[in-house]
Amino acid sequence: MAYEVIARKWRPQTFEDVVGQDHVVRTLRNAIESQRLAHAYLFVGPRGIGKTSIARLFARALNCEQGPTVKPCGACDACREIAAGNSLDVLEIDGASNTGVDKVRELLETVKFAPARGRFKIYLIDEVHMLSVAAFNALLKTLEEPPAHVKFFFATTEPHKILPTILSRCQRFDLRRIALPLIVERLKLIARSEKVRIDDDALLAVARTAEGGLRDAESALDQLISFCGREIAEADVLAVFGLVSRQGLDELVESVLRGDVRGIVERVAAFEDAGKDLARVLAELMEQFRHLLVQRAAGDAAGAADLTDAQRETVRRLAELADTERLLRILDVLTDADDRLKHTLSKRTLLETALIRCARAATTVSLEELLLQVRSLTEGAPPTAAGAGAATAAGAGAATAAGAQERARPGPRAAPASAAAEAPGPYAARPAAGGEGEAARLRANWAEIIKRAGRSALSAKSALADARVLRVEADTVVLGVDREFAADWESLKVPRVRAAVEQALGAELGRAVAVRCEAVDLESVSEAAPAAAAPAAAAPPVANDQKPKPSKRDWAAEPVVRKVLDLFEGSITEVRE
């Protein structure tokens, strides 16, 4: 007897054998039991997940001599003919090779004839999206009002190519990619039946190569048995399919996280010398960094169902080497590299470049953080919350009238050296009484407060970016928002956003505080706040040729400025020369 490949030998023979498509099987079984049978069904999904197999099972259930039944006998002539693919009443048609309207018209000529043996005449068209528009249109009338003895079963991987008029006449079933644990369990069952010994790591590697398609996994197992015989190890899977070992992948990930450029270059070279597909290497790297991100952001409970215990422990260890922000940047870089990889002439160069950029992600600053630093500089605060040392340094810079801030914004910012040494921040040139000292402290660390609030609620970050600290009244922080942008503060009415802002401010002050907003002119507040904190400071002379400052409305009307604001979803908080 001729050898039958595993994918055909283990094709589902009953609805109970179908793996991972319970939502489809349940609907079809209920339709059969209640006799609510439609005239057209469309099965949608990627390759190898059971579209055609389910359609054949459905045909057997309808035409079985004991049926219609949810458990076709498999022994009657109708069941055996459908299973063998030679039934006169179940016509399987390849849409890819019968795309023309003439083929469809020939098919429709047979619709009027009664079934030869079974209860229904069933037309199963695979890859139906390949039919031409004219062929679809020829099918429309019959599909809308078919004879009572006719059923149409369509299968496709690309439903968006099917005419909407066809889709509206069918019951559609979207089949899912099969989960990794289900594929592994199915492969274990097949291996036991075929008397093949295969370890769990090898099964997991085979299941990963299938990308959710059970047929692909079964074909891969068939190939491995031919290569290895009755004993299959993970190393055999890696050798046959050109996969990267978990150890090699983890070493490369660790090199990236530790900034080891030499290690990155050496490991990428080793992969290429071993004949590994660098596109697959990149895909597996993205998957591993995703595991690290999920571990870092959500902990052990999320997203680790496809890992062994040893792999989970490795993920925990590697996740300690980077924070969430850095992992997000790394995934951004790798995603960009994946988009460009298919168009490049040198995959190795592109992969090395991307990984070196990832290794330097810890030393780079995101655009969001840079904008926060710029906003802080416009207020005279340090670019990052670096503590009292940074604040004192900023105050000293103002006292010497050096740097871009002093040139750009004249005002009463300079203070005597003795006063600057005692000042808690650049906003207080003399000791402040009551809440003014706390207000100055908030201004000095405003960038860090924004970041802290943004970690809890992203809307809080955008709201605080357009605000200024006016004063602290007992346990209430009064924030000023420009009258032109007062609508932005609608987000503070959301309890979660308000709680994030109050928590960030309270963490800085060391006690629980509430928030109140006032609409003000931020241009006057930005100039007046430092002066109010240091009334004794001497104002540097204003240049005679200084031009009047343009207003925010004037700049917002400029086309180029408007494009920048739209691109970054920002707003003008201050205008300076």
C-alpha cells in the first residue's frame, strides 16, 4: 500500500477531531440538529487550519445515509465517497484554476440536476477569491435563489477580494490560527501513534515553525521522521529548518541589553556562517523581546503560555537588564528593521545596524523626553529631575547670566551669589515662606513630575505639559493653564487622570494633595513666576534693539508651525526670539 503523508492520514474524520475551531464546529452542529441549514457557507482563515476539512465534514454530515447528523457514520457509500473525494454529489473545485466566467457557467448548468445519490448537491469551491469579477457576477443569481437541493461551500484565505454582493449571501465563519499548546498536544498524539520519540523542546520548536497552522506542523513532523528516524531531538529540528537555538538567541539578546557590540557582531556572523535565515532570526528576536516587555510590564501571569519553565526563568533574568521604556524603543527599532529587511541587499548589515542601535537605546533620549526637557528649559528648570545639585547648578547659571536661557529671555532672573547658594531651585533666589517654597520645588522638578504622572495615565502627561505651577495653598496645588488651551483640561475630569496627577504631585511634596486649575495668560505667568520668587534680583538691561515678541496666535497661523503642531499633537506654550 502506498505511503500516506501524516497531514492526510490524520485529517479530521469527525467534528470531535477538529482542533482549535470550537466556535465553528458548535455552530454547524447546532445548525444540523435544528435543521437551520443555509444555502451558502464561507470558511475564512489562513492556510492549514481546517477550512476544507470542516467543509468536507459538513458535507458528510448532510449527505450521510443516517443523516443529516452531527455524527456521520463514515461507513455508508456517501461518507466513503466524500472522504475519498470521488462523490458525484460533492464537487470540489479549485478556484485558482477555474477563474473564468465560462467555467462558472458550465458549473451552473449542472445545478438544476438532482443529486445522484445523496440528499444534497454540494459545490465546494476552494480559494474562491481567485474567481474573476465576471465569474462572481454569473454566480450571483443562483447563489441568491438556489434550488432546495443545492449547497455552496466556499473557502478562502483572502476574503477582502470577494465581492460584497457574494459575502452578503453567505454565512461566514472566521477560523482562527491554532494555539501553540493545541498544536503541541496534537503532535504528541501523532508521535505516540507513529511510535516516534520526540522531546518537548523539539515539539515546541516544530509548533513554532507552523505559525498557527496544524497542517504545516504535521508536514514538518513528517519531514523530521524521514530525517531522524524514530528519535527526534531539538537539535534535529534546528538543523532541518534552519532555526536558531534558544541559547544562541538568548545570548544575542543579552549582548544587546548589556551594550556588547562585539558580542552582537560575532553572533550575527555566526548565524550567517551557519546558514541561518536572518529574517527568521530577526522575527525570533522580536518575539523574545516581546516576552521581555510583557514580563517587565505585566509580570509572570501574562503572555508566557508558549514557553517552557526554563525559558520563563531566562525571560525573568533578562527582563531585569532593561526597563519598559528601553524595551519599547528596542521593539520600535526591530519593527522598522523588519519592514526594511525585505528590500535590502545586505540583510546582515541591516540586522547588525539595528541591533547596535538597540544596544545604544539606553543612552539615547526619546523625542517625548526631549520635548519635556525643552519645556522645562523654557521655564528655567533643569532638563531632568536630577536633584538639588542640578537645581543649584541651574540657579548658578542664571546668576552668571550665561547660556541660551539668559540670552533668550531677559528678566529678573539673576541673583547674588550668596542668595543663589541658599536657593532651593532656580525659582527662589531667597528663602520663601509658606507654600512658595513648595511651588518652587514643583517647578524645579516639573519634567520628572510629568513623567511620573504619564506612567499612570498618558492623558495626564499631555495635560501637565501645557500647565504651570502657580502656587501651593495648604493641601491644594493650583495649576495655571492658558485660556486658549483650557479645553485640554477636560481630561482632568476623568478620575483616573486626576488621581495620576495628584499622586505625582503628592510624591514630590511628600503628602497627599488636591489639584485645582485656573485659566491664566501663561506668557505673563512664565515671566512673573521667577520674579515673584526673587523680587530682590537685579534685572539685566534690555537691549535697545529688541523687537516686540510675536504672539502665540501669530505663530500658530504660520503654515509651517501649524504642520509641526499637528505632527506632534502639540500646542504653543511660549514664544521667544
